[in-house]
Amino acid sequence: MFTKAIVKTPCKNMANGISTANLGKPDYSLALKQHKNYIQAIKKCGLKVIVLDPDENFPDSTFIEDVCLITPKCAIITNPGAASRRDETIQISKTIKELDLPVENIQNPGTLDAGDIMMVKDHYFAGLSDRTNIKGASQLNLILKKYGLTSSTISLKSVLHLKTGISYLENNNLLAFGEFLTHPLLSDFNIMAVDPDESYAANSVWINGNVLVPKGFPKTCKMIKNAGYQTIEVDVSEFRKLDGGLSCLSLRF
């Protein structure tokens, strides 16, 4: 069960964030409204939410998940793969120090975005991507071992981050599309196949028995409901324009 979350308010400069989506520039006022609704949704799941101020120096910094991985045993400050995001770790480090957890760091030449990390109980799947390299994943593995946790790697072919393509919904259920539907490392899971035309919804988020689903993907939402979950639809259209999804917008622990 999760009890807390950390989010970061979008900055006006978010329009200059990194994007390959080709969906246009985000509407800042709408993004702020959607972010507030996102906070309400995770509060509805029982989480106390810490809201960090926007930082105009970092257009992508609302995607706070990438800069830190919080496990039940420790917090790991990452070293983001995009050079423009590296110094986002400075502020999150200050916030994390206030938590009662040991703090570890991924260091050069290792790079790691926590959007590439999926937690399944005491095991962590690390996606090898343009943002997370093998040296970063190896450092992660050593850190996790120190705390009695384990990890393994999955090489990505077509998605930005591992959790762009898969989401663990607990109870051995894995939401997935594309290259992950038949991946040998995932064969022990009950795969819930997302239709290609709703692939964005593969990034849904389990929180205390509820599943946050991006608004506008009815087939995926129905499939998750039929599996016995309470669903909460959240509109994140403006964050999608920056390659971001539901999981990117918070640190849940």
C-alpha cells in the first residue's frame, strides 16, 4: 500500500519540454487544471500529497518520477538520460532528505530514468532505453542488492520508457502492448493486452486497489474494470504532448 506521493507543479516553460509526440504545444492553463485534477485523483486513493513548486529552469520537471526511485528500503536519486534534466535531481534530493529513508545515487557514466523502472513486489524491472544505459541499470542492481531487493533488465525497441509500454497492476496482472505482449521475461504474468490504437493507456497506475487510467481510452478502461479494479479516469492530454503519462507525474511510496 502507498501512503504518500510527491508531485511537482508544471512550469510555464513546459512548452519547451522534450517531445517526439508531434501533438502540438501544451496549453499551460489546461495543464495546470489537469495537474490539480491528478492530485485530487491520487488523494482519492488515500495518498497524502506533497506538492513542489514549479521550476522554470526545467521544462520537463513536472515529470518528477524520472528523477527518483523510492523503494520501501531506500530512495535512489537517478541520473537522467537527457542532459537538460540532470540538475532536476538537486531539488528532489533536498525533498527526499526529509524522508526517513537511506538515500543512494546513480552516477556518471551511468544514466537512469525511473520511468524505466517497474516494481513488482521486491523485484525491479529496468528498461534499457535511450535514457537508461546498462551502466545505470548495473548501479541500480548493486544498490537494490544492498537492501535485499533484486532487478533484471529488458531492452526496449520502440518505446521511450519501460512504463510507456507496461504497467504492473498487482495480483500478477500486467497491462501491456506491442513488443511486451510476447516478451519471454514477462511470460509468468497475466498479460492484459492493450489495443494498438489505445497504446497510450498502457501507462496506467495502480494505487491501493484503484487504477488511474488516462481519459479517452474506453476499451482499456473497460478491460481494467472487468478485471475487478476500481478505475479513475484522468485527463492528461497536455502532458501526453510532452511524451509524459500518468505514472510520470508523481512519486508514490
